[in-house]
Amino acid sequence: MIVMKFGGTSVQDEAAIGRVIAIVRERLRERPLVVVSALARVTRLLCDLADEARDQHEEVVRDLLSQLRERHYDLSRKLLGGSPELLQACLEDVEKHLKALQTFVGGVCLIGELSPRSEARIISTGEILSSTIISHAFNASGISCHWVDARRMITTDDNYLSARPLMDVTRANVKRIIGLESRGTDLTVTQGFVASTEAGATSVLGFEGSDYSAAIFGMALGAERVEIWTDVDGMRTADPRVVQSTGKIDVISYEEAAEMAAMGARVLHPLTIEPARSRNIPIRVLNSMNPSCEGTLIIRGDESPDGPKSVAFRDGILFVKVSSAKLEGVTDMFGKVFAELYPRRIPVMLAKATESEVYLVIPEDVPCLEEAVTRLRSWAEVTLFRDKAILSVIGRNIVGFEGLGDKVISLSGKVYLANVSANMMSENFVIDSDRLSGTLSGIHGYIFGKEDA
Ligand code: ASP
Ligand code: MG
């Protein structure tokens, strides 16, 4: 079996779904499990819907619900206009899900309260609707298709909005349900992102979580391959919105791909790699607008080439220097600083210490940070440097790549902190935000030999 996941832009309209059907048709022999996202922008609309219901804005709620209905009705009519019976069956299913949503949202509106559990229930509807329509569209095109509710398969903890799967239960569910129910059909369609808790309440795997779903299904089925279909030709050597002349990464290891996601490259949900790596299932990142492109293959490190793969960045970073007048020692410095950060769950991205100083790299918009800083100021001097960014060069054995540090300093003017990650997969530099885009292009050119014009 293989798992094929299609993201929101790959299923956004009639033309896109037509391409999906053509792509899947080519692979029927490999018995695909097709995992779909909500139509592009629908999850965002549902988040707004949840907020407006909490704020008891009944009129806006009504308007958003009718936008949602219109979009899915319109798409169903376009895809199934040629077969009135299938269209009717599809619209009945769509209406059933919309009615259930409407009733639920009505309840939220009435009480004016939105729990994470209720929010998960609301925002899961996008995938339920898209998968329903796509499954009917497969049937209409002569591919027999069975729709499965992912909530019956992926069982999670109670962290409703970024739920984590309970892998053993999930594996058993997936094997049982797909094994029994996919017999006699060409393929099975299910939802990404959507799951349920052990008690049976809807949960979701966090934004962009459909990639993660696909990897979980792949792991549970021992799939031959997981395909992630997007709208770019695979993973890039840099973000094409910042660097002009990026190249495609042909082959990359699980560890490097995970490091890219962790360091801000927005290709895959950061947790996607682990389930695939655990069972050594190759992931291919492909482009539904250009299906003949081979995309990027993510495999084991010993089967993929060494050397730099990509430059990534995170903007909106705060650099913090904590200095003590005394020589406290590294252990005490870290201990005293983290005693304030840890209880407040302040997400430190990088940290370094000397006997009397600690340097921290933290996202700028973290709650409770000021409180922690005030406490630290009772015994240390704390300096905040705002408007920083982290530039990361990712690749196995990146330390062997000469001249990187010098080049970053000369391009950015100043490096506040340089650090090689503990797994040696990335070299990271904290620099001024306003020098980020130039430095990124320059470093990309230096490494990959494609200087931006
Ligand atoms: N629809 C969800 C989102 O927009 C999950 C996904 O598409 O991966 O975040
Ligand atoms: Mg995505």
C-alpha cells in the first residue's frame, strides 16, 4: 500500500480535484490510501466561525456558514453535475455534516464559550466536507472509493487542538479498519488533521497536521511509501519567497528534513518525519500542478548524500543576555535562569552559558516573558536585543563546510550568537532582522553557487 496526501491547494477547486483523480488513477495498482486536507482557506474560515460564535455574533456566524455551504455545494455541482444521482447523494452527505456543524455552532453561540474541545469539533469539519466530496468525485470518475472517518482510526490524547496520537491503539485501528473495509474497492479516502480522543471526542493534530496524519497512516500500514502532494516541486534549498534562485532538493535524510521543519522551513509539519523514520518508510514530496517532477525523496541518512541541503530562517526573534556580577559557574547560571523560564513554559530556541553569562534565543511574542525578566533582574543584569532572526544552514556534517561563519558575519554585519545543533545537523546564526534577506540570499549563493540577481 501507499499513502497519498493532498494539501488544501491541491484540492481547492474542480480543476485541482480533476488533477488529483488523474494522479491517483496512475497508482491504483499500489492500493492507495488517500488523505486529504480541507479545501484551501476553509480551516481558517472555520477558526473565524468558532471565534465569532464564542463572541455571539450571530449574523457573522450565519454569513460564514452560508459561505461554507456555498463553496462546498458549488464544488459538488461542478464535479458531479454530469451524474444527478451521485450529486444528490453527495449533497445529502454534505448537508448532513453542515447541519451538524450548524447545530453545534448554534450551541456555542448560545453559551458564548468556546473550549478547545469545541473548537476542535468545529475546525475538523473542513476535512470531513472535502473528503466527502472527493470520495464522490472518485466514484463518479469510475474509481470505486470507500470513505472512512479518520476519527475511527487515529486515537489521541486529550490535547484537543494539537493532539498527539496513541500509537499502539491507532496502529491497531488503522490495520483493522482499512483491512476489513477496503476490500473490493479501488481505494480508500480519509481525512488528514482529524482524529479523536479515547473518549470519542473530536481532536485535531495542529495546524498543517494533515502531513502528520499521512505519516501516521503510513506507519500503521507499513506503507511502501508516503506521498505528500503540494503545489511546489518538492523541498527547496531556501524559501522561494525570500531567495530567488532556489533549487530542488532531490534526496534528503529524515533527520535533515526534520531539522529543516524545526528551523522554520515551511514544507512539512515538523512531526511528520518521526512515524515514517520509525519504520523506514520513504516520503516523497510532490507537486500536484506538475506531477511528472520527481520532487524530493526523504530517506535514511546512510542512503542520502552528505553536505548542506538548505538554508532556513525564523524571524521575530528576541536575543537575551543575562549577566551576573559574580562568577556563578555554568551550572548555577543555567539553573537560576531556567528556574524562572521553565515554570512559565518559555520556549527557548537556543541557549549558551559562560561562568557569569547566559544567552537566550526566544520567539519575540511569548507570554509571561516580562514577568520572568523582572524576576531575573533581582540578581542579574538582563539586556534584551529585539528584531533579530535566526539563519540556519542545514545538512549532515555541516561543520565540515568551510567559511560559513565568516561569510555570515561579512553579510550580516554582526552575529549575536552562533551555534551548531547538538545533532550536528544545522549551524545557526542570530543576526539583525533587517539584514536577514540579504544574508540569506548571499549565503544561499555561497553554498549552492546560485547568487541572487
Ligand atoms: N486543514 C488543516 C490546516 O489548514 C490541516 C492541513 O491542511 O494540514 O491547517
Ligand atoms: Mg501543508
